[in-house]
Amino acid sequence: MSGYVGVGEQVDKDFHRALLKAALHSWKSKLRRSDTHNERLLSFEEAKSELVRSSQAYRGMRVVEVEKITGSVGRYRDFDTRFLPRKQYMGERWSRVDSAYHEGVELPAVSLFKIGDRYFVRDGNHRVSVARYHKVATIDAEVVELRGQMRDDAAKSTTREAGSSPQVPRHPAQPRASWLHKVWRHLRPELSSPSSATP
């Protein structure tokens, strides 16, 4: 409970605030012309496909930093990169977990896959989301690690992307200036005509 506000009211506010934050992050990414693919969580299947001859090792119960959980096995489209909910229909389940958080109810540990230094949620997406929303530092998790050599084409692709930095413009200010210029031209059509150009 937060002050005089009841748990139910606080939970409702939490979910709508989380939705709003996710929408704002998405909006900012579009303004920056970022790849919409980067607005969602990492896909476990995509990450797993980068490995050859992978093997699993059960790591048991661990205390994991919430910020290191950056992907999901099956729900990666439902949350943004900060693990905020992106869909209105998720409210009921998300709110049940949030209510338990406010009431101090202990929930089961989440289940995670680990690939390199990244963690992917196998079970407990909403628990991770609520923990991230409330800036909880760590979470109890049952961890299974996948180890293996990275595929040659995946390694080359990663190296090429790191070298060329396709999503980082050569002149960082240029895309934003270009977008502002288009908005200005839209608001003031006469400025876009040659006759109105200043000599």
C-alpha cells in the first residue's frame, strides 16, 4: 500500500503507468528512426540458433540481477527492452503479480535460460516485468545454461554489424535534424517551394 491509496487502486495505476512508459519508449525510438526490432525483448530461439553443438547445464537456484534478463522464450513480443508490458490484455495477470508485490506475498522463483551473459525467461515473464518496473535489483531464479560455439556466419554478422554500426549514423545529429526539417516543411508547406527559398 502506498500512503492512503489502496492496493487495488495502486496496482491499476502501476499497470497503466507501465503501459504508458512502454508506449513512450516506442515513440522515442520511432522519432530516432531506430529499428522496431530493437523495441522488443531478445528472442531465445534466435539467440539459440547462433550456437552450434550447444549443450545444457543445470545451474540450480541462483540470485540473478534483473537488468541482465533481456529476453524471453515465447513472450518476447509482449514486452519492450525494459521488460515493460506492451499489450492492454496483459493487465489482469500483470496486476495479480503486482498486487502480490505490494502485499509482500512471496512468489515462486522464475525459470531462466542463460546464453553467454544474457538471461531469457522460460517461466515468470510477468514476475520479471513487475520486478523491473519497481526497480528490484535481484530475483531468485532456477537457471539452465546453454553453452556452445557461435556459428561462423553469426560471428561474422556480429563482427560486421559492430564494425559498420548500421544503426548509428556517421553524423549522429543528422537524422534528427532531417526529421525536424520534414516536420517544419509539413507545417509550413510554402517553405518547401523553390520560390520561397531565401537567396
